[in-house]
Amino acid sequence: MIMSLVSLLVFLAVLTAVVGGFATARRFVRDRLRFVDAAQRSTTPWLAGAGAWVLGSLVAFVLPFVGPLAALSFGVSVGLGVAAGARDIRRGGHYLKA
């Protein structure tokens, strides 16, 4: 019973990190990096995702419930968020404040 509750809490924490990483990266690129040409490069989402994965891997050493798959999921979500923010800029979606 207790183990299932802990597993649910870990799952919710990882889900929050993944969704938060995507939303934060998208908003940051869309609002703050609007006029930065490097944000529009095709390699930028890959670099941001790799950096987030490394950061998540370092957290995995400190916190025992964060595993390598959680770190990888966080890195992928940040990379996808950067790509979505750059796409918003190209399409003119940066005027939306959602």
C-alpha cells in the first residue's frame, strides 16, 4: 500500500517535471529569445535537450527516485519545448500570452 503511494508520488513528480520543462522552455524561447537568431537554428532544440538531460542525470545521482528514464524524459520535453517555441516565433504565435 505504502509502496504504491510512493510510486504514484514519484510518477506525479516526474510528470510535473516533464510538463513544466516543456512549457517553460517554450515560453522562454517564445518570449525572451524572440530576436535571437541562434534560437532558430535546427540544432538548438538538440543542445537544449542534451543539457536538460545532463542536468536531470545529475539530479538522479542526488535523488534516489529519479532514474535515467525520468532524466531522459525531461531532456526530450525541454528539446520539444524549444522547438515549439521557435515554431511559434516563425508562425507569429509569440503574440499569444498563453
